[in-house]
Amino acid sequence: MAREEYETVIGLEVHAELSTKTKIFCSCPTEFGGEPNTHCCPVCMAMPGALPVLNEKVLEYAVKAGLATNCTIAENSKNDRKNYFYPDLPKSYQISQFDKPLCEKGYVEIDLEEGKKRIGITRIHIEEDAGKLNHDDYGRGSLVDLNRAGVPLIEIVSEPDMRGADEADKYLKKLKSILEYIEVSDCKMQEGSFRADVNVSIRKKGETEFGTRTEMKNMNSFRSISRAIEYEIERQIEVIQNGGKIDQETLRWDEISGKTFSMRDKEDAQDYRYFPEPDLVPIKLSKEYIENIKRELPELPESRKERYLNDYKLTEKEARTLTASKYLSDFFEKAIKISKNPKAVCNWLTSDVARILNEKELEPEEIPFTPENLSELIGLIEKGTISSKIAKDVLDKMFENSEAPSKIIEDNGWVQISDEGAIKEVVEKILESNPQSIIDYKNGKDKALGYLVGQAMKETKGKANPGMLNQMFRDALK
């Protein structure tokens, strides 16, 4: 009952690593992995006298992200020093942006049951990533790896417009999808290239003042973010109901216990003592530069979804599912060019393929076969080489060994029986074994026909042509 008395307010700060080949202020590579401290140089290690030089590609990608999320792009902006002390920050400050960010006042639309909702974006700014601490399992200390130090980030700061875990989940997935479509970030959450700081507060319904917020840092799993928000809402309500007050603090989410734990007081902007970065010149962008990037923007998920609805007559749910992932949508586009059957390709991707991905806990990018393979499978069903039932077994095998459908069918002897004489023998055998079903059918029980066909499919291990079976049973039962 207490939950219904309160309104949740959620804001998200998303950090996305940009897919540039080199770091933001030096020429070190940005690829994930590598032996510790092998992707660093005097600049990203903060050696005395080493000076940063801004990577122009970082600006281009950040402007792309801003335009794709309906932001206003600043023609004049600058870099700032954000001062804080942590072992993985070699300079003891981070080069970021403070009062003059590159992009401002944008929005992303999410789909809710009651319709579309616009989530405001306060700002998008560029900054450098910090290094990484590797903690010894036995508590003997920590080692610093600076491979990630200086990798370019954009921080996307939302307005506090979300009112529950479901809205936050939809917003994050939509934002991830947009960044993938414009190809500025690979958004691999397992590698930390798409992560979020989650701010949660509650207030009594009807109130206009925001409550005190807590922040959960560097979360890189949609499931964990939803669970953490739900827990934090309940925790804050319980604290207030028991006469306590919410402290503004940074929390750590523990996946195993399903609880948040206090780490430290939450910092405010003044704690970072921002000031303009003296080693970098101000950023000045021409209108022509911004317009050129705008013209080069690819098709975004929302417009692609509308195209699927209009051109291929897909349902809203089907179009939304396909376009949520750029990889899945591109897979669909390639497959329909071959099979010329958009509805069939969509059905396989949104049902059986999606089911197996979910069961195996895989991302669409991990589909082990090609659009050509799926198109071939659909073609074999249309030709009558295999039944739809056998096709599902073939798909399971395609996930196991990535072989072509025709080879899997040949190796397993799964070619559909379409020989009239062979099917007639099966029909006669099933009718002879099920006299009661014949009586039931003649008494108007149509389900009896389905039962007989099912028995015939069982007898042939799913290989009989179902269309021929149905027709032969109907003719025999007359």
C-alpha cells in the first residue's frame, strides 16, 4: 500500500565508449583487452610535460550522437578539468566538459502501453575514461591497468523524467539502439563500453519538489539496473515510513544479495573544482560542419520501424522487436533480399530464433549462422523439402554447428516424405489403428482429424508432408 502513495523519479547518466581507433588525446589504440599497460603512452600515463591533442573523430561521433538524439549542437564549447583523486586516474583529474557541453536539450522517445513518452536529454559531453583497478583475490593489494585510461567517452545525461524501472529499461535500450545504428559505439555492456549511473529518488504523489537522490555507479546490465531500481525504491520507502531520511550518497549494487550498500557521500559539482583545461584550445564548430554530419546520419531505428510497418505490413510488436537491435534488423534486411518473404523471415527471427537466443542467453550478434542460411531454410520449407516441424529441429542444429540447412537435412535424413504412395500407406495404417477417431469425425468432431494427422506425423517422425496428409485423411474419411 505504501508504494502506491509514492512516485519514483529516475535520471540516468550513460557512459558510452566511442568506437574510434585511437584514444581521445593520444594515438594509443582503444581495442578492448591486451596485456595490462600495453595500450598506453606518456600522455595517457600523465608523464610530466606530455600534452593532450584532441582526436577530431571524437568530436564527429559526439555530434552524431547529439543529432540522433535531437540535441542542439554547440558551435562553441570547451574542455574542463574535473579534479578528483583515485588510483586509476593518473593525472588526478579527468578532462571532461562542464558548463559548455557539446550537445544540449535533446530527447529520446520510448514506447509505453499508453503511447509514446519523451525522455529529455540534458546534455551530451565528451570526456576521457579512467584506468582500471585489478584487485588481488586474496586481499594483498590492487594493481593499476591504464589501457582504458584516455579511451573516449560520451556522457549522456537524462532529465529526471523516468517514473519506474520499466521506463528506465526502455530508455536505455532505445539509447543503446540509436548509438549502434549510427555506429559511434559498439555498446558491448559486458566490456563496459555502455554503462550507466542510476539516480533514484521518491516523493509523495502530488508533490513537485524532488526527493533526495541516491546514485548507483557503473552498472552494465539491463537486468541488474531494473533489479537495483526496484530494490532502491522499496528501501527508500521503508526508510521514510520508519521516520528516517534519505542520505544523498553513492551506492554499490550487489548482484548476489540483491541489495544496495553505501560507498560514500554523493559528490556535488563544486566538489570537483572544475576549471577550463589550459592545455586544449576551445572547440569551435561551423554550421557547415554540423550540417554535413547531419546529412550523413543513417536510418535510425524509429524511421526503420515505420518502414517495416508500411512496406512489409509487420505488426507494431514485430517491427519494434526487429529494430531494437541493429544487428537483428540488418540480418532481417539481408535475409529478405534473398528469400523475398519478409513475413516468414520476421516470424522465424521474432519467434524461434528469439526463443533460442533467450534460452542460451545470447545476444543477436552471437547468432552463429548467416542470413543466407535462414533464407535457405525458409526456401526448403516453401519447396516442400522439409516440414515446418523438421525446420525447427534444423534451426536447433544450426545454432549448434553453423552448418547449412541442406547439409543438416541430408546428414540426418530429414527430407520430407511427399511420395503419394508412401503417405497413403501411412494414412491407411493410422485409420486401421484408430476406428474410434473415424466414428468421432463422422459425428462432427473435427478435432479427430487433427489427432489422426498428429499420429501420422509421429509415425513418420515428422517427415510426412502435412498438406498431403490432411488431404488424404479427408478423402479417406469421406
